[in-house]
Amino acid sequence: MLMFQTHCYDSWMSPEAKKSSSLIAWSRLGGTLPAPLFIFLAGVSFALVTEKLREKGIERGAIAKQTILRGAEIFGMGLLFRVQEFALGYPWSPRTDLLRVDVLNILGLSMMLMGVLCWLTGDGAVAAARIRTLVAGVFAAVTVAMATPPLWTTHQPRFLPWPLESYINGVHVFKEPQPWLFPLFPWSAFAFAGLAVGFFLFSDFAKRNEGLAFAALGGTGIAACYLSMLFDSSRVRLYAVYDYWHSNPNFLLMRCGILLIILFLVYGWCRWGLAQKGFSPIIQLGNTSLLVYWVHIEFVYGRFSILPKGQCSALKATGGLITIFLAMLALSLLRTNWKKWQVRASQ
């Protein structure tokens, strides 16, 4: 939902509407969350899959092969998505867009890196491997966060061709990193953080005290947000260039804190709220998140945009947003029901 509203208002609202409406400011604020959520939840689900395979006694090399290949598949989808966007935007799309680092590219690479990390820490008993991987996930997230500012500013790897450097800092064809791209630094940190959270949820403590474990994650999120503001207000500066909103670890810490708070609130809503009563459009969209991400982009930003780009009022763009939501929900239902029909037909 955050992704839909961000893309729709950004694509369709006119410059005048964006200037005169506070809606776009709130939209952009919400727009800082979808990509971290996608990548963070990929880390959580990666941990769940890996833990289940470990409990079945599957050898760590086989687990690594399965999970790394899945990451490679997602990376390949990211490359295919760029080809599709270039083809649909031809002849206006620049050829350099074929090598643009988008969220699917970095999601796939992050999964491959998590597969390697789980292989390195996955030897021995399941419980011991879980603790090692949890600690390694936190360490990897912190390392990526701390390395990001110099890689974006004073120590850019300019010796690399721009398509490769872009995977490090999102420089693309420009001289400076672009905040609208998704390089490994800092975005992979969200995946490693999610990996650590996922393995924490499989710990003996979390299994015995589920509600308390999620509450602890929510409390950790609040503490992370507070620490982010505390560090930001400090006079101590570790880096020559301080850019809180794009490359600084303090902003990443804030977003990780918000993700943990959201995770706790979602748990509470599913445990004690109405999430599981009746039909849930949010759960339905979640079942086909990759599909609706892929398709909606073309109907919002692409050649088949359902509204004229950059020409709409806030009201008209909101109507388009509702239309996109209902259309993607219908597509999601069609996809899941088609899979059910295929199963019935095979029986």
C-alpha cells in the first residue's frame, strides 16, 4: 500500500499540485518504508526457510545451493524487468537504464550473500548454528551501514566501471551516488538485519515466549529510533561528509527501528486484531507481492499509465491510486485462484 501511493502520487500529480498539497510530503515520508520493508522481510523469510531446512538435517552445502540459486533467480528477474522497461519505453528510454540498479537486483544479490553467510555459520548443531548466524547477521548489517558513507563520498570506487560501481554506491552514469537507486551499501543491511530477526524468532526463548519476544523487538525498535536521534544530535562526527537522509548509519538505524516497531504492531494485529477474520486484501496482496510490484509499475510509470503523468490533481491521482489498488487486488486473486484451479485439474 505504501508503495502504491508513493508511485501513484509521484508519477501522476502535476508540479503545481505537488507544491500546493501537503499530501505529497506525507506520501514521500511513507515512501521511505516500502523498499526497506521488502528487503527486511526477505531476510526474515530467508532465516525461516534456512532454519526449517537445518532442522530437517539437510547438509549446509545443499541449503546454500538452494537459497543462493533462489537469490540468483530474483536477480535474473531484476535484469529481465529492466529489459522489459527498456523495451516498453523505446525509443525514449536511454540504453543505460538496462544496467540501472533497482530493488529486485539488490534483493537477489542480498539473498545470495545471505546464503553464503548462512553456509559459513551453518556447521554443527542447529541451535549453535542459529546463534552464530544471528550474530553474523547483526555484524554484517552494522558493517554495511558503517562502510556506506565513505563509499558514497570520500572513498568512491571510481576505478570500477560505472555499471559495477553502481552496485556499490548507486552512482549510475553520474559522478555522485543517486539516492533513488538501490546499491548494496546501504540496502543489503536491511536484509542482514531481517536475517538476524528471523533467527531470533526461532530461538528457544522466542518459541516459549512468543508475545514477549515480539514485544522485545518492538522495544528494541523504539530504542533504535531514540539512539538514531541521539547520535544525530551529537557533535561527534565519524565521517568527513554527513548526509543523514541518504547514507548515514543513523538514518539506517532509524529505519530499522521503525521496521521492528511495524513488525510488532503487525504481530499484535494478527494475534489480537481482525487480520485473520474474513477476507484480508493486505494478506492477499502479500501472497503475490512480486507479481503486483512488477505489473503496477507499468500502469503507473510506464507506457500504459492509466493517467497522464505529471498532469493530475491530488484528487484525480487519488482516484487512480484506488483504481490501481483494486486492479492489483483482482490480479492477485486471479493468480492465486489460477494456482488452485491447476492443482484441482491435476488431481
